[in-house]
Amino acid sequence: MTEPNGRERLFAVEHRTVSYVSGPLLVAEGARGVGYDEVVDVTTPAGGARRGQVLEVEGDRMVVQVLGGTRGLDRPGTAVKTRGQVARMAVGPDLVGRILDGSGSPIDGGPPLQPAAYHPVGGEPLNPYARAHPSDFIETGVSAIDGLNTLVRGQKLPIFSGFGLPAMELAAQIAEGARVPGSSGDASDDFVVVFAAIGVTQREAAFFRKRFAGSAALERSVLFINRADDPTVERLLTPRAALTAAEYLAWEEGRHVLVILADITNYAEALREVSAAREEIPGRRGYPGYMYTDLASLFERAGRVHGKDGSVTQLMILSMPDDDITHPIPDLTGYITEGQIVLSRELDRRGVYPPIDVLPSLSRLMNAGIGEGKTRYDHRQVADQLYAAFSRGRDLRRLVSIVGEGALSDEDRRFLAFADDFEREFVGQGKSSRTITETLETAWGLLDRFPPTELKRIKAETLERRAAEKASAIAQTNP
């Protein structure tokens, strides 16, 4: 017997020796020929069926996580049917524009998916030798990211947020405004956003559905929604299903895919819950000791491959408990990813949106995606000057709180005023989306208040070229 994807399907074997049920897990005895990660069907005492996945095999015992939860299951009336297959997801070009649940089934009322293939949700690790170095930037439309912490194709970049900060709104804004500029500067048609909402509330789920459906973003997006009241185990499947869809679109369709995972903290909490149900020895703050490896199995699925036109880029939202950046989740994430974007509670209280704190934020691959022919010739120098001027302005704020503004020189007052204007005009762009040109022009508008002698991070030839461009623009406006 064969499956639709042409693979041979093994005969099902039913096991009626369930010995233990706890949380989302059950243990069945007499398991022979069962493999790790294998998909099983769990038959309930009422005759219903739920999908499960083998987490562990020890001798003739298998531990199964039940995707629909174990409520209503008992030991004598429950059976586990094995099929000799790992968890697979239907993939195909018609995924784009659809809204799916956490396991990849449509929930938008549209027609059934017409799969081109079935791919394992666990993915296949990329050969390190086949990996190409990330290059070329992705324009998010957010100045604090595009101008100062540029996201590069193939990169994995987390957004560290505190609970209550508008991280979800920022994620939706990026999903709407992100694009890959083509050679002519226009948006490339082969760009797709895969958005995975993990463990979100009903209000957040409704927000994402309305936000995507009410704009043109859904036409180039795949939206996965896993709600907080869905089974815990499905939360572990959601990011893997989203990445499976992204890998198909990137490696087989040749598209540039931006995967947004929100919120990784909800995923880690589900991982801790399942670990506790398995009675594993806890690690830091109760999280399993293998959480680093598990997170790496998600984040390392981003990248570019030699000989492939597409790319997979990851932008993940991560809520820090108690705003603690040393918490195990952000701490471990920082070891795996290439930088971080940090949201500020102080900026949020002052009404600055998006409240991105640029000084602790970092994109380690920024230099690979900017410059002449990618963004603009002056990008790196402008970013360096913005950082230097804003950092000095922040230091002066602390000094003013001690000695007062009257003790400052005229030069110091310029930098102090720059820090306020920078946060209000450059970082606090509001809900609008900016192109990289608009971002850099906004930056120059702030830097023009300084005499050239104070712009020490910008080369003299760049200042001369900039002056010539301004003179040419004025000449064309007033012939």
C-alpha cells in the first residue's frame, strides 16, 4: 500500500497495553519495531481517534505525546496504533495565502490543500558545507532595524520583549511591510512571510487573522495559529510545521522566506510542561536540560544554500519573564542566534513606537547585507554616527540629572537634544513603514544639525558626495 507521496506505507499495529497516562503523555507496553518521532493513532474509549507522536522508546515501552490531550483516556479502553511513519506535513504552492492551525490543517474555511508532497516536520539538517554565508538585506520597514540592526537573508534574529510591550503588534507590522528589494529597487515577487503564532490568546489570534485578512499581506503569507487553549503538545509542533512550509517554499519553489515565530517563550513553557510530565530531571528554573539543543533544532533551520535560489530567514519574538535578559530562554537563544533586538519599557511608557532600544540591540550580520549595491554607500557610516551621537546624548542625560543642564556646553546641548529627537523621529516612526532610503534620509535630517567637524564617524568624501547630491537635487527643483 502506498501513500499519496509515493512512499510505501507499513501495516498498522495496534497496542492495547496502555499502562500509564499523565498530562499529555501515555505509556504503552509491548512496542516492537517502533521508532523515535513516529506518528501514532490513539483510539479513545469512546471510539474516537487522536494523533500522537512517539517521544521515547525504552525496550518494549514507548512514551507517546497525544496531540489532542489525554482527557477522557483510561488504561483499559485506550489503544495505540503505530504506522511506521514520522510526522509529516502536506506542502505545496497553494499554502501561500492560507490560515492553518498549529499542525498545518486549514482553518480559514477555504478548500482542502492540494499537496505537492509530504515532508517530515522535523526537517532535515543542512550540511554545513552546503551553507552559503547570509547576504543581502530584508527590508522590514522599521528604521531602527533597517538602519541600525539590518536583517540579512538567511539570518536568525530574535526580538527580546517584556510582557505587555507591543511585540506582537511589531511582528504583525513587519509581516505586512517586509520585502526583498529586487535589482531595480522594487519589491521582489518571490518573497513570502510564514507567520507562526504560538500559544496566543483568543484576542491575539483574532488580531492576527483580522490584520492579515484585512490587508494584502495574506496574499504572500502563510499564517499558522496555535491558541493557548489548544493542546500543549501542538505548541511544540507549530514552529516545526511553519519551518517545514518555509523550507519547501525556499528550497523547492526558490522563494525568499521570512519566518516570524511569536512567541518562543510559550514554546519553551510547553517544553517544560511536557518534560515535567515525563518526570525528567529539571535544569535551570525547571526547564529541561536539553532546551538549548531543542531551540537550536528550530533556529538552525534558517540559512542559505549553495546552488539554491531561495533562503530562510527567522525573526522570533521572545518575551522575557520579569524583563530579565539573563533568564534561561533569552540567554540560550542569544548563544544560537546572530544578534538581538531589544524592546524598552521606558520608551513604551513615553509613547515611542516601536519602543526599540538601539544601544543593546545588535545584528552581527549587518555588514554582510548593506553598502553600495545592496542598501546605500553611506549606510554603515550613517549608522555608526547615529550610534555615537545617541550614546553621547544618553550619557549627557545622566549627567544633567546630577549637575543640571546649565553646566553643559553648546556642543553638549546639541547632543542632548539629538538624543530626544532621535528617539521621537527616527525610532518612534509609528505604524507607518519606511523604505531604506526614507530611513537614511531621516537619519541625515537629524545629523545635519551638527557641523561637519563633529561628524567624526563619516568620511570626508562621503560628506562631499552628500553635499553634491543635495546641491544637485536643489538645482533640479529650482532650475
